Amino acid sequence: MKIKVLLSIGGVIVSLFAQAQAVENEEGTQFTSHTQLMEERISVLMADKVPVRKDIALQELIEINEKAQLIQRESLMFPAEELYGSHWDNKWVDPFQGQVKPIFPDSCQIDCSSFIIPIDSQIKVTSKYGTRGRRMHRGIDLKVQTGDTIRAAFDGKVRIRAYQRSGYGYYLVLRHPNGLETVYGHLSKFIANENDIVRAGQPIGLGGNTGRSTGSHLHFETRFLGQALDPADLIDFTEGVPHKDMYVFRNVKINGRKSNIYTSDDTQMVYHRVKSGDTLGKIARMYGTTVNQLCLLNGIKSTTTLRIGQSLRCTASSTAVKASTQTTVKQATVQATPAAVASLPENKANNAQTEATGEPVYHKIQSGDTLSAIATKYGTTITKLCELNGIKRNTILRLGRTLRCS
């Protein structure tokens, strides 16, 4: 009897344990299934979230790019509007001729970094800026053949497309967002039309020999608020690049008043003591300026008689001053040693190392690189870079491209 009771109790216990184990297994399975489901849902949500974030970032970049393009487009549609205002004249090279003169600022920063030489042929200046007999030559002449492509020097908008029989011949005037205006004279044919928006390096006409011209050439002018500036003050015409990327032009003050004569930071104010045989034209040529500017700076007229010993105030570019005081120095050639190369700055070290080893040096183009900057870095010239790589001065540099520099 006791044995039967014990067996019954044992069976009940086993049954209860089996049921409990089954319940536990079921709950564990349910818990595991629930966890897996949560993980799957989170994965799906995260997968959906990432593309959304990418789409938002992409949309923001598109909006920023569109805004930048709009600003750039407006700056080309209304170039240098803050300087010229509504003075957009399609007749006169000086946009203020016969109108109220502009308010000349004390200084103006001009970005020349995007300059493209307007000719494709080898650069040869046939006539410089300055007095020519009794006339003022307000630009420089660059040798071209009739039919040669003439290009825009900067991004800008065509203000004038016209013909002048006794002067420019067929000519174009472009206004640029940097505040400058450029003039292209003696063309044989127009490519750009009035009010066209053009990019730096874009063909705008063909070289010729029209108007008051002897032999085919391009007459090239740079102007600021209608006032002619010597292009050679801005551009190095031996290399076809700006002397520097950014210029600050300052309004020269005479007796505390603005003269509306603009000089760059590189321009020095110097004085000339009049000697026997001096004339205003001779002094102007000596200092790379004009008779008109000499008269304005000194409060005299072009007919004023100069007195021997009289001091005249003159503006002279640093290159003119350097040329007038330059002395010949005998050069010596020495072999570059590793120690000497190590002590040099980077650009001189690159050049010295090349000369010492004779091995070519290469440069991989990065964002912001220009031929001028690369030439300076490796102590060479743009002409040499073009020869080594079979390119032109106006060739667009591609990121990642390798240029031979020596």
C-alpha cells in the first residue's frame, strides 16, 4: 500500500516537472523570437534611415551649389555693379563720358588670379603703354596675325561691340566682376556679341589690322572706372601671368585730397629733379607713367615750362625703379651639395636637387594649382613647363594629372 502511494506521488512530481520544463522552453522560445524580431525591425529602420540621411545631405549640397552658381551668374550678369552702378553704356569706352563722374573709392582690391593671356601665339609686345609722340597710347600692342583667335582675359560681359575708323577699328569692351574693364582693338572679326556673358579664355574675336593700325596686332587695354591703367603693372607679359593674384589699388592723395589717380601697392612715389634737356614726355617715359598723370600730381599743365633743379613728383612701378637702379652682377656657378640643398627653401631645393642629380621632377596637380604657382614652386618658368609637357598657357589643369617640372 505504501509502495503504491509513493509511486503515485513520484508520478505526479515527474508530471509537474515535465509541464514546468515545457512552459519554460515555450517562454524561452517566445523570448528568443521576440529579441530576433526586435533586431530585425531595428535593422530595417536603420537601413531606411541611412538613405534618408544621404538624401538630406545630397539635397543640402545641391542647394549650396545652386546658390553659388546663382551668385556667380548674377555677378556676371551685373559685373562690378557696386562700383559702376547703372552705368552700362554700349557706346563709349569710358562708361561715364558725358555723365556724372563716379565716386572713386580710396582703395579697391582686384582679383587677377583667373587671368588668361588673350592670344595663343608667342607673346611679343610691339608697343608699350605711354606717350607716343603727342598722343597717349593707353594700352599695349601684342603681335598677332590676321585671323588669330583672341580670348577673354577674365570672366565677364561684353559691353561694347563696335567699329571706330580712326582708332580701335573693330573692337570689344568687356566688363569683369573684379572691377576691371578690358579693351580688344583692331580685330578683323567678332565672335562674341554685345551683352554676351563670356568666360576667361573663351574666344571673342579674331586678330586683325583694322582702324588706325600699322600691321596686324591686338591693342589690349585694362581700365578701372573708365581710367586707363598700364596692363604691364598687372600682368607679366614675358610669362603671360599676373605679377600677383591680388592687387590693392589706392587713390593717390595730393595735398590731402583724392586725385583719382590709382596706383598699386607695388607702385612707389618718387621725385625727379629736372635737368637740362628734360621734357614732361621724357620724364614720363623714364618712370613708366604719363604726361597727364605728371601734370595732375604736380598741379601743372602740359605746356608748363620746366625749371632746371625743379622737383617733380612721379609714380613709378617697382619694375621701373628696379630697371633704373639695376647694376650688373657677375654670376658664379657652384655645385649643389646635399647639405646646401637641405638648407634651401622648398622651391629652390627642388631646383637645386634637379640640377645636382639630373633626374626629372614631377608634380601631381592638386586643387588650387596654377601653372604660375607650380613654376614658382619648382624654380622654373611657365614657358618651360609648357615645353616639357606639350601644353599651352591656357590649358585647363586636371586634378591628379602629373606634370614634369624639370
